Amino acid sequence: MKVAVRYYTRGGNTGKLAKAIAEAVGVEALTTDCPLEGDVDVLFLGSSVYAYGVDDEVKKFVAGIDVKVGKVVNFSTAALVKSTYKQVGKLLSAKGIAQAKEEYYCKGSFGPMHKGKPDEADLKAAADFAKRIVNG
């Protein structure tokens, strides 16, 4: 099974999740400015909520996907809004790319809110989630 991890992060929260997920499934976590270099069965795509929406970098990455992707598994962090699942799903749907029903989400620190998040428990949960997705 070919697996890839791509993510966009400003403050580092989603990047921490991406690295935990990538390590758990034995691939490298790359940012969304690195296009996919071939077909993948599972793409873990990480994003955060900025001003109630996903960043334009994530939108550009999805719009630029020009290889076959079996399914995209969303993971995200946010301080206020829960998950980027629906927003990313709309982008994927427009490209005809399937989105997995499962996703991983946790709070991310922003200023004084949710300090220390994602924490070690969140990173372990993200890694366990990724293993379940890949191993069935």
C-alpha cells in the first residue's frame, strides 16, 4: 500500500501531528508545497482552521493533485472550530477524490488557549489512528 502524508501548518500544531502519523506508517511527512510524486492509496492530509477556513495553501495543494489518490484521510487541529473535515471534503469532492469517513482531530494551542496542545497523548492517539487506517 502506497501512503503519503502532506500537511500545512503555521504554528506547528498540525506539523506535530503529521510527523507522528508519518512515523507510525513509515513515510516522511511533507508540507503541501511538495506535490505528490505518483499514485497513492492513502493520503493523510493535515490542515488547521485559520479565520474559520482552511488556508489557501491547502486549497492550492488539493487543486494541484494530478495523480490517482485512493482516499484522503483528514487530520487537523484548531483552537476554536472543530475540524477541517467538511471544508477539505468540499475541495476533494470538486476534484472527484474520495475522502475517508474517519478523521483525526485535536485541539491546537493558540496564544493562551489549549496551551501545550497537541500533547503527547494527542500525538500517540494520532499515530494509533494512522496505524488503524493503514492496517485495517
